[in-house]
Amino acid sequence: MFNLSNLVQKAQQFIDPTLSITGPSSDRRPSKATLFRHQFRLPETQSPLQEITAELTLSPHHSTRGSSGESTSHAQERDRPQGNHYVGKLHLSEQYLCFSTQGSSFLNTASLSASSAFTGQTHGAGPAGNGFILPLCAIRRVERLHSQSYMFALAITTWNGVSDGKAKPGSAASGQKLTIQLAGSRIQCERFCDGLKRGLREGVREVENLRAVVSECYSEYLLSEDGDDKKSHGNEDRKPREHPDTGLGMVFKYPGNARKLRDATKIRLWREYLRENGRSATLIRQPTFHKLIRVGLPNRLRGEIWELTSGSFFLRLQNPKLYIQTLTKFSGQESLAIDEIEKDLNRSLPEYPGFQSEEGIGRLRRVLTAYSWTNEEVGYCQAMNIVVAALLIYMSESQAFFLLSILCDRLLPGYYSQTMYGTLLDQRVFESLVEKTMPILWDHLAKNDVQLSVVSLPWFLSLYINSMPLIFAFRVLDVFFLEGPKVLFQIGLAILRINGEELLDATDDGTFISVLKSYFARLDESAHPRSENPKLRAVTRFQELMVVAFKEFAGITQNTISEQRSKHKGAVLENIESFAKRTSIRNLGPESKRLSVIDLGFLYDRFYEVLYERQQRDEIMQHEAERKAKAGRMKATEVVSGFSGNNPEVGRVALGPSPTQMDYDGFREFLAGIAKWAVTDSPSSPPELNGDKQNHSYFGGSTRSRSTTISPWGSGPEPADHEFMKRLFRRWDTDMNNTLSLQNVVTGFAQVKGTKDIMSNISYFFELYDDDGDGRVDRDGILRISEALLFLSRRGFEGNLSPSPSLHDLATSPERRENRDEQFLSSISAFIRRCFEYADPDHAANQVRQAAADLASFSIGSDNDSEDLVDLSDPASPKPNPSSPRLLHTKIPLSPTPSTSNPLSPVKAKATAANLALDPNNPLHITLPTFRMVILADEVLETFFESGFSASFRLLDAPQPSHASSSSNLTTFSNAAARNALAPGAGASVGGAGVGVVPPGKGLRGMLDNIVSDGMRVAAEVRRRMDEAQREEGEGEGEKGHVEEEGEEEGRDGELLEGAETADVVVGKGAGVVGDLLGPPGEGKKEGEEGVKGRQRSVSEASKILEFER
Amino acid sequence: MADSGATSAPKPSSSVKLVLLGEAAVGKSSLVMRFVNNDFQENKEPTIGAAFLTQKCNLPTRTIKFEIWDTAGQERFASLAPMYYRNAQAALVVYDITKASSLQKAQHWVAELQRQASPGIVIALVGNKFDLASANPASDTSTGGDDADATATAEEEEDVDGESDARKVPTKTAKAYADEEALLFFETSAKTGLNVAEVFTAIANAIPETSLKGPRGVGGQTNLGRQEDSARVNLTGANVQGPKEGCAC
Ligand SMILES: Nc1nc2c(ncn2[C@@H]2O[C@H](COP(=O)(O)OP(=O)(O)O)[C@@H](O)[C@H]2O)c(=O)[nH]1
Ligand SMILES: [Mg+2]
């Protein structure tokens, strides 16, 4: 079954994190924090705290590789005598110091500068730019330099080579040093330094993690073998380093011919680069870095560089043990995902020897399983097996695990989700890019009805791993992790461009596919085999592909992709949703056939809408509660960014599967939306509450909260809580699990709405009250039924009780409606009377005669001989108010035993007679035939069961007056009357069961309302008396339903008030923190003082701002 | 791709796009393997999205080249299905006779195709894994769909108490449904090959001439749209049995 619409809804938010989210947040731009994290591939915990323009200078020995390869521009930056200079932005987050020459990379605004657009190169820097992403814990020392030209210059020494740095007394050899000049006002610079200082202090705690993570990096091993390193330490007794796990390739060989791939040369170049520019955590990106990646990474280093460029390294650094912990935590447990994984293990890159072995298959199993636990929304999706298998050739299990997280969450958003919306969306995007860039080919495809996406989908879904020979797919991955998702599009476009001629000859899917298949098979051949020029001849087809992809399609930037995604998102999601809905509706079982497809569609929407909104409200309320709890120790930055750390950085566990089950409260809300009798008479949440919340939406923008949804019932009407609704719920809950699935709800509706047969409607109602299913409803049940009838009818039925409802009827004078309502009321009183009249005593022999005789005269306290409970023949009588209800009030004194002291003696005799019927000592019951007879004896009730009841559920065109105040609903029987009911003070009412108190002075309407409420009170009172009697006689199990109900109602009120307070408190504190941060008068001063001191000290050549000797 | 369908006489040849739909593990890929390679084995090829294969089918008057899209197994790939059945002229909706829920799923796919796919699409309902139903008279296994139905239906009566029979979907039930919806209906076994070629032959025969235009030429889809009525009329199970000429496989 596909209950996916909610998933889709939720998924929208993640479809492209840098995109605006459709939703309550009206801000169309992605948050700055998101952009920042994406640019530097940082975990979700990081937020941009400080930002300043700066120039990075790398000490002279760095220049060797940095500038030698460069031939164009930037010359004036690079060739200053001191070394390499890069101007860019320096950023500080909680745990990172980042620098980039490129303003952006993943950013929406990321487009290549005009000058570089035609070459498709950012001067070798790639979209990630030159710079670094330094974990603060990797910084060993920051010194402030005295400088003529710049007010602030910092010299940063890193823990480069930290993992083998234990025995390195004062060695400066591996101590990497970089200089940064800050260009900003003194205040800016000082604030930056102050932030940095704080971060560095915090960072000390992370050093152990860093050591552990870095020790698994191949670069450490590579450099430790390095002659330089050994020499400088001169410690010959050091035991040889263990070779870190660089994937299955270590054991089963890496794909391809190492010599042909020039692996040794590449390693040599990298060793040089790493020695000068830092390794793993301390790596600095200079132009050579991007070039070395473009030519293909060497086997053993590939995993580490993938980790670094994709940012999964930082996830691992943050929680190095997560992978092992996850496996341990869930060991032995089973899941659907695990079953699915198991099926695919044997067909994941089966051509690679490693995956024909238990070792390789075991690794693959563990990584996929661990990930499926951390992200249950994704779980396992076919194609992940192929991607992970590929990763495992080059990296350890733990590394692959985190890289998979980055793939699913950031690089391939929504690709592997339950609906695969990301896959479908990117296919749509790809098609539109083809249409734009290759219109002739596009037309050709359209004309021949070749659907491009069926061909290109596997390219994207498995990152070309399954389409190209492995060695080439890995080259694509090298660039993909560095430059982002746009690479997939560029490669795809280039494939089509290169094969354009042949594709224009293909007229069907088959030919189209085989053209591309044979192209992929010959990627290693010369692109220009017949060329005279040997250099040209040496160019392989794959090289040609890369050139076309990154030069010709250089204009395809991340920005292009984002724009296209947002353009097509709506349509794609709509398609998925309607598919999911169709599927779901078709799978609702045979009962559902009794409802129209339109009704089913309505129920589907409404059902999930309620579940979804309730979930949202829960989250928001929980969020608030957490916020309250955390407020004290919350980091100021979280308040500012509106982003709390409870956003899980790995796998978004919080997303979870969307709800498919509706509990009783949800059911009430659901009913309130489609039946007006299900709306409460006594709303417990005053509308002001909502308004109140509006003030506090300062964090609403980022948490997507809607101020109005904070009321426990959202923006909809507050539902009633009547016993009838409980019974309906229980009846529909056929699986007896205390919740309803869509299937339950549809089946339930099919039963009440799907039959036009009055007989089955009557039995349905009867069965609702036949608790033990013995075909009898006892005295208590009869009263409950009449209560329910009053409950259901208390707001009248719009035009449904007359046999031929017409539009005209709806608009007719209030009198006619009143008439009908009166009729209903009297019918119910007649119903009660008749029920008792025709009831069977439980013990047949017992008192039959007497009961029958008494019952014959029983007319519920009526002191005339009218058949009906209430005489409404003259509703406009001059003395309206007390007179009619009097008839009812006389019933109240009914008591189990006739009392001579009864003050209302005139009716005593009758009451006594009636008492026999109500006497618990004379148990009686009605059977279905009796019930049927009683119903059919009354025209109004007959109509009610024929059509009124089922019509009271309005599935379509059912705009409930949700925003009309409930109080005005209460006092009216119809819309027409609602207009009259605007009397101030109306609607003071209490009681969950709809016991209304109506203010006087409302004339006819008021009287009528009184009658109804009195009628209900009567029924309630009768029941109460009976309960009392039963309790007195100690034989009743007691009917405490009502008491409980009241109790619950109060409890809820209490909670609600508490909730309101909570909100207040939270906001109060939050605001305080904001205040602190924005204008901390005390601290600000301190900073200033320190700044002054700092400057004084800076007179000396180099004064340390902060130094850690670890 | 087996090109055994090369014929001596120049018969008109046309392409038919066929899509396989059905719950995971009912044997879609196995049926295709049987039809294309006359082979039965564990599927070693990882299928991403859908696998594409072709096979020719020789009819007395023409040659049909099936372009087969075998959709992926996992449930979540179902939302990609519209991409594959778009403009398909034929569909094989497969269920597993040993799994009742798979027929329900098949019914969903039929409804989906009827509502969303090309109007003239020829749909065959296929109950696979016939070999798992007990006491299959081996002699009947080579007969066409309707004959197989008859025998299976007879068995069904005595299978009520289960014995060792893994069958969960009575032939009657599925056949009645297929008749109601005017689908071709077969029970097959990819394992033994029973009825596999027959399914494809029947489909080839049921494709209306009018929707065939060379190797799926220009405008093929619009033709499909217009011919819906005539196509539907022909689709009752009995009518299409026609010539029992096997496919070239
Ligand atoms: N006994 C039996 N097993 C079958 C038959 N067809 C397929 N299978 C098995 O059912 C499983 C699923 O088959 P597969 O073709 O992958 O199903 P798909 O997911 O629908 O493509 C495999 O283990 C097959 O060996 C059949 O006719 N008889
Ligand atoms: Mg398959």
C-alpha cells in the first residue's frame, strides 16, 4: 500500500535544501546557515557565526606546486615573493574555521563569473574555490602578528600530522603554518578573534576524536613513510605504521590497470602536495588540488579525498564511533530493509572479485544495514547496493557509511526515498536541460516517442557506476564529490552531445539504448583514432567526455540545477501524489466499492490531512517543550539561527515513516471536519490563544510552524467528545488496535454512507449499542441511543429530514426549519416512550403484566394526553419560556423508588408508573425488531435513518463553518438561525455531552434551544438517577462514562492552559537570549577592554592571542 | 539479443513496446528471461529502474519485435512505473499463484493501466509459478491458456483442504476477473516454460493492425489513442487465441 502523500509533503522540505520550501515560511530564500553548511560541506550542527574578508598567505615552500602549473590570471595574487596569496572570505562556525576564494559553490547564487563562463573553469579552483576547512580542534596555535599593512594578521599553526605527533617535541617540521590577514574594521576583527578564541577553547575537547579519525586516513600513512618525516624525527625504533583500511581494493586489487592509470605517478604528486598543504583535516586547497582530482585520484587515496571533498569526513569526525555503535545497537534485529538488502547482496557489482567473496558481501551488508537503521525513512533502496559497493572498493566500512549519509541527505536528495521523488525530479530537470541545450535531439526524441528518462535514470540513480566501466565511473565520482550534483547533469549532457549524430538516427528505445551501450563500452578508445596529430590520437573518449562535460556545459551550475528543480518540483510531486492516491484508493478492499471514487478521494485527503497536521502540531508543541527545557543552557547561536542542534546530522532519524494510523482524538478531529454534530459546543481553547501565539513566531520561520496550528486542534473546529463518537470509533476499529487505518475509515464510511437501505442503517445503529452482541439493547442502551439521537440532531439537519430536500428548503423561512427540529425532538421523546412500551423484560415471567400495564400509561411526565414528550403544538404561546420545558422538568424527579416527599406531587402518579420502566430491578431490553418497529413508527426518525444520518457526514463540498465561533453554532439549529443568534453572551455552555445553558431572552429560538438542551439533560438525568440507584443497591458495575468524560475534559483544559504558559515562558527566555547576543552590554565592554590590551601587546613583534600546547 | 526471428520472406515487421508490471518476486524477470533466452536462472543483473530487452515474435502475416521493459522489483520503484508504461502498447501484469496479495496488486496495475496508459493497450494477466501448484497433469502443460485454465479449475475443487499445494489463487477467480476486464489470461511457469511463448504470441495477435506502423513509426501513439474501441472489442480471451504459432524463441 502506498500511504505516501505525507511522505511527499514532508519530502518537499528536503527536496533541495538550498531551495525555498513551500510552506508556511514565506521566506523564499534558503537560510544563510544552510548555504554556509553546503558551501563548506559542514554538518548540520554548524552555523555561520562570523564572517570577514581576509587574505590567506601560504608560506613560500607551499608555492612549489601551487603556482607551477598555473598559466593564467591570478598571477598578481600568486607571485608575490612571500608565497601564495588568496583573497576570500574567512568564516567561523562553532567548530570550524573555513576559508574560500569562491563566494559560493553549492549556493544558489553560485554561478561562474562572466570571464570564466566560456572556459568552464574557475581558474583551476573549481566551484569549491581555494582555501581550507579547518576543524578548530586541528589548530594548534594562533598567533597575532604585527603587521604594517593590515590591522590584524593571524598566524595559524595546525596539528598537521597529529596522529603520529606524540613524540615530536617542539618539532616545527610538520607544523603547518598559514598566515591570514583580516580586512575589516577593528571591531569586526576583534569580534572575529574573540569568537575564534572561544571556539578554540571548546575545540580542545575534540582533539582525541581528531586523532582517532585522522589515524584512519591513508595520507597519514603515506607521509609517515615519507623520507622527510622519518628524517626529522630520527626515531628508528618506531614500529611501522599499520596500513589503514583503504577498501576492498587492498585485498582484491583496485579496478583497472594501475600502470595504465599511472597510479604511482599520481601518488607521488599527491605526496608532494600533501606534504606542503596539509593532510586530511588540515588540507588546504590550492589550484593543483583541483587539477589532481580532475586527472583521477590514485587508488589508495581515493577514499580519503572523497571523504574530504564531500564533507563526510566531518560527520565522521563529529561522531567517529557511530557506525560501530549503530551496528551493535541493532545487532540481531530484523527489518524489511534487511530482507531487501539480503536479496541484492549477490548482485551488487558481481563482476568485481571482492563481491564474490564473503568478506566483500559482509562489508556491504553491514554498511547498508547500519544506514537503514539510522535513516528509516530511506531504509534501503535498490541502487544503494551498487553505490555502496563501489565506495567499499576504496574506503573502510565506516567511511562508506558516512559518505552514504552525505549522498542521501545532501548530494542526492530524495533519490532513494520511499517515493524516489528526487530521482523523478532530477530526471525531469535533466530532460529540460536537454531540451534547452540540444533542441534538435530533443525534438527527435519527442517525435519518435523515445523517453529519455528511462535511459538516463540509471545514470543518476547509481552515479554512472552501472553504466560505464568502473574505472571511468570512479573518475566521474572524483569530480562529483568535489563539485556537487551538477556534475551528473554535465556528464549526462555530454554523453548525449557526443553521441548526437547517432542518436538522431535512432527511432526507438532499443536503438537508443544500444548506441549508448556501445559508446560506454569504448570509452577507453581514442576519441580521434584517425587524426594525424599523435596528441589528438592519444585523447581517449573518456577524456573527451570530461572536456565536453566541463567546458561545453560549464554553464550548468548548481544554480541552474536548483532553479530547474524548483520549477519542476510542483508537477513532479503532484504526479507522485496522485499516483500514490490512486494506488491507495484501489487497495482499500471490496467495501470501499460502495463509495464513489470522488468520496474515496475526499476521505483519503481528509484522513492524511488530519494525520499530517496533527503530527505537525505535535512536533511543534514538543519542540516548544524541549525549547523550554533547554532554554537555559541553549547556545545563543541556536536561538539566532533558529536552528537547534536536535536536527540529527546523520540520516535524519527524526523524519521517520509518516503516520498511517489515526487515534481517537484524530478521529474526533476528522469527524469534526465532515459532520457538524461532531463539533464541540464548549470549545476549550479560546480563539485569542492563536492570536497570542502570533507574537512568538520569531522562530517560526525556521521551524516551519504556523502560529495558528499551535492550538491542539489546529485551525479547524474543536471536536466534541461524545460517547457516540467513541462507539463509532470502536466499531470502525475492526483490528482492535485502538487506531484506525484509512482502510478502517473507508470501510466504516461505506457502512454508514454506502447503503441506501434503511433497514441496514437501523441495524447498524442498533449494533452500535448492542455491546455484547446478543441482539438486545438494555434500558441503559435505550437511553444512550436517545442521547445519541439528540446529540446528532442538536444542530439540525440541513434539508435532509424532509423526504425531498431541495435547495429551496435550505433557504426557506426559519419557521419551517424550526418546525422540523421540533418534530425531531418530539420524535425522540416518543422514541423513548415507545421503546419502554415495547421493551421485553429480561425475565419473561417476571412482572410482565404489571410492567405492561404501567408502561401503557407511561408518557414521561407528560401531564396531558399528548403522545409526545413535548407539546409543541403552540410554540409561539404567550408564555413560552418556562412552560414547555416544564413538561420536561417534571421528569427529573423520577426516582427509582416512589417518594412521598416528592415536591412535584401532581405528576407523582405518572412518575411512579414510569419508574417501573426505569427501575433497574426490572431489567428490560429491546431487540432489533422492536427497535426497527419503533423507528418506523415515526416518520421523522424513519427519515433520519433513511437518509439523515448518512447525510450528516458531508464528504464533499463540505466547508464547515470552522471559523464561525462554536458558540453560535451551539445555539442554533440551522444556518438561518445562526443569523439570529448573535446575541452577546451567547454560548456560555458546559459539558462535553452537549448540555447547553442558554441565556434567556431569545424568544422562540431560545425556547427551542432550551427544549433541546433540556431534552438532553433529561436523558442525562435519567441515566444519572439510574446510576445512583444501581450504586445504592450495590449491584451495578456502574456507568461512569460520563464522569470520566467530564474529568477528561477538565484535564484537557488544564493542559491547554499549561501549554499556553509554556509558550510564554519559552518566548520570554528566548527573547532574553537574543537580547544578550545582540547587545551584551557587559560582555561587550569586556571584549573591548581585551581588545585594547591586545593592541597594546601587539606592539611586541608577535603576541599570542591564544596558544594551546597540547 | 536473439535475432532468430530473421525470416525468409519479407513480412511486415513492427515494434511493440511491452511493459511488465507486478509485485516484487512474482517472476517478471524470469518470464522475460524465459521468453528472450529460453533460460531460467537467478537474476544476476542488478536492475536499476527497469531492464530493457528485445525479442522478435513471428506471426504468419507479420513479425512483431517486442521492446520489453521489465520494471524493478522494489515497492518504491512503483512510482516510477508511469514512466515505463507511458505509450506502451502491451502490458504483462504478473501475479504469483502462490501469493494471494499479488493478485490484488495485479488488479491495481490493471486499473492503473486502464486509466492512465494508452487507451488501446493490450493487457495480459499472467499467473506465474504454475509449477508450484500440485498435481499438474504434465500432459496439459503445453496447451494454450484456456486449456490450462480448464485443468487448473478442475484441480481447484479438490485443493480446498490444501494438502501440499502451494496455490493460493484459484484459476477461476483470476479468470473471472480477467474476463470481466477483458484481459488476456494465462497461467505460466517461467521455470518449466509453460505458456510463456503463448502469452507473447497472444499479445502479438491482439495488437490491432492499425496501431502498428513499421518499426513503431511516427504517430504510433496517436493511432493507439484513436483505435481504442476496436481494440477493446477484440480482447476477450477466447477471440485472440487464433493462430497458435509460437514465437521465435
Ligand atoms: N517455482 C517457480 N519459481 C519462479 C518462477 N518464476 C520465478 N520464480 C522465482 O521467483 C523469484 C523471483 O523471480 P524474479 O523473476 O526475480 O521476480 P520479479 O521480481 O518479478 O522480477 C526467483 O527466485 C525465481 O527463481 C516459476 O515459474 N516457478
Ligand atoms: Mg525483476
